[in-house]
Amino acid sequence: MIVALSGAPAHAGALDDALARLADKDYTRAAAGFFEVLAHDARTELRDQAQLHLAECLRRLELYGPALFYYQDLFTQGPKHRLYRDALEGLLELQELLHDPVVVPLLLDRHYDRAAFSEVPKRAAQVNYLVGELAFWRGNDAEARPFLSALGEESALWPRARYLLGVVALRQGDAESARRQFATVAATDEASVEVRELAQLALARLEYGLGRFAEAGAAYDALASTGPFAFERLYEGAWVSFRRQDYGKALGKLQAVTGPFYAKHLVAEAYVIEATTYFVNCQWDRVRRAVERFRRIYDPMATELAGYLTAPREPTAYFVDVAGGGEGRFALEVAREVRRSRRFVDYDFVLKHLAWEQSAVRSLAAWRGSELADASLQILDEQRAELEGAAGAWVKRRLDYLSAQLANLQAQINVLDFEVADAERQWLEQGREILKGRRPRVPRPEIPDDQWQHWTFDGEWWRDELGYLQHSLRNECF
């Protein structure tokens, strides 16, 4: 609850003056007038009215942090407060404007009141989605399901809710239900391209996890070659081609993801797939080259990242370092991998907006030296510090995951290194050749029909060729 500040009371017409400025869309001076009433008038009813209008003016000025603070104060006084529903509306609008992934969802969860929220019907879908998504990220599937299921097809958030319900079903072992949810979202025109492609990617991963490699291949191929998950289409699709023993296509996809178009991506697993592909075809020299490339690029990266995570740091430092591309403390590729996440993008947007708001408050001549400016800057300082801590904790978890993933791939490379050494020993004992020079060209891949053409890769890269590269590979096993 905000209490009146000490000082001279607001003059009798202060609220009317501020309302007149609000009507004239003079939001800067209107906000100053409403703050004067809020800070100095002892009458609760007038102060509450001034606080709601102050939040509105701040929102109009794009000072979303202070606006959220004042809406939040009214909202947390509970449904019996006469301005509760107005404050709820304001909070939900700010959540959309700020792409806020945490603050408003937590408020809704902590102060959830079904009866009160139902009185704001046009925002019901947003409330249900935010509370359900928060439960989803906490791993509380039993709580997430009813909230996410409550969204109807008329809501713009319905496709995202259905996608999350598919993941919930998958986490609970119901693959068939998950498949239906993902397929529904992937096929609907009501979803954005990003959400449709995300559902299609989830469908491909589901089929792969079930060992249905033909279906997985078709699902990966259905992803747009220039869409938001074009990289995953090739990177993860390489494993599908390998499992289908279509080794030439697997190597073609790996050539694409390790080429210049995806030079900013972390592609450690590509060398594991490449080495494994050559291993099952008994091309030991090529296995060794893939192992050596992995170790040259990713062993130092893994060691550096593990060392960074061992040292104690404040949570904020992790976010700052990732935002700064690693700041020389770990590889830029690792930082980019974290920054691609939608959650990081949302955190980054909010924090940058709050920093801009601080500059905007300082530049407002009408507020210079005023209590409103001081209060706004204090609110923004506290909000940034709290959000940076939350964002940093999330980033730390992502870095831990990537570190563990690199360690796992290192272990796989070590196994391949051991196995190829043992295979080479056996061949040498049998008098077979293990060192290969330039191999003769093998027959070109099969051409599906007359709509296709074949030409040899000549070192030039074209984006529309990605996904169509294919190697001719001879099995050299005895």
C-alpha cells in the first residue's frame, strides 16, 4: 500500500487540473498532477483515483516499469478494492507491451481469484495462459493442464496453449495425445509461423524418440527450409538420415550446418554424427579427422565453460556475460546459443526497456528535480535489479545444460576414438590398409525423377541448396 508522503497537502483542485491535462493528452504534466494528489492528499478515495490515472499516464508515456508498480499496488489490495479490475486490466496490458515473462505471471499466480478474474472476460484467456504457462515451466503438469485447456480456439493464445499441452502429454508418457496436439497446431492457420513450425518440430522429435524414423524424416522435411527452425531441420534431421542408413543424406545435412550459413551456431554434435557415420562405413581416416576437428574446436570450449561455471558469481553476472557475447570468459557460440531462446529475448527486451525508461525520466524537463522523477527512478532501479537476478538465474541453468551437453558429446567422441583405434589395430593385424589416399569418385546419387538435376559441389554455397546436399559414400567394411 502506498502511503501519503509528508509535506504540504495537494491544493483542492489538483485532481481536476490533472484530469483536464489527461483529457488534453498532456500526459507528462497530468502524471505530475496525479502524483501530487497521491503523495500529499489524505483522502483515500482521491488518492486511489489519482494512482490509477497516474499509472495510465505512465503507460501512455511508455514508462511501463513505474506504471506496473502503481497498478500492482492497487491489484494486490484484493478484489474488494473498487479499482481492482482496472488495475488487473492495466497489468495484463503491460504484460503484453513488455513481453514480460515473469513479473505479471507471478502476480497472477500469487493472487489468483477465479471469481474476480472471471469478471474481466475479455482477458480470461490471457490470465489462463499466463498462469498455465508458469505452472508448465515449474513442471507442475497437474496445475498447468486445466488452465491451458480452458483457452478456446477464438483466442490468439490457443495455438501456444495447445503446443504446451502436447509437451505436458509427452512428459506424462501419452505420446498419442501429444501427437494429436502438435499436429493440430502445425496444421492450423490461426497460429503464427513460429508456433506452427515449433509444433512441427515437436512432432518430428516425438517420432524420432519413438523410433519411427520414416515418420520423423517426413516431419523434419515438412519444416520450412527458410523458416525459424531451418537449422534444426538439418541438424537434427541428420540423425534421422543416419538411423535410416541414408548416410549420404546425413553427411549432406552435416555439410550444410557446418558451412558458412550456420557459422554462428553451436554444432558440436555434427562432428559426432559425422564420425559415427564414417565409423559404421569403416572409413577410419575420416573418423579420425572428424574426431580431431571436434577436439580442436570444442574441447577448449567445454573446458572454458566448465571453469567459468565453477567460479562463484552473482546471478546478474551470468546474464550480463551472455548478453556481452561471453565477455572473453567463454565462447561466443555458447552465448549465442543461450541468446536464441525466446525466454532470453523476452528478458533482454524488458531490461533494455527499463534502461531506456530511466533515461527518459531523466530527460523529462517537466519532472526534473521532482518527487515523481525520484520515485520513478527508484522504482526502476529496484525492478531492474530484481529482474536481472531472475534472468541471471535462468541463464545460469541454460549454461549448466550446455556445459553438460558438451561433456556428454566429449564422452561420445572419446568412445569413437577408442573404437576406431581398436578397429585399426584389428585391420593391421589382418594386413589391411587403414590409411587412405584420394578415393576414386563413386557413382552419383540416384536421381528421383526428371525434375531433379545433379552437379558436383564446387565450393560455392547457395542457400536454396541447403537440405539438398548429398554425399556419395562407399561402405569399406569387409
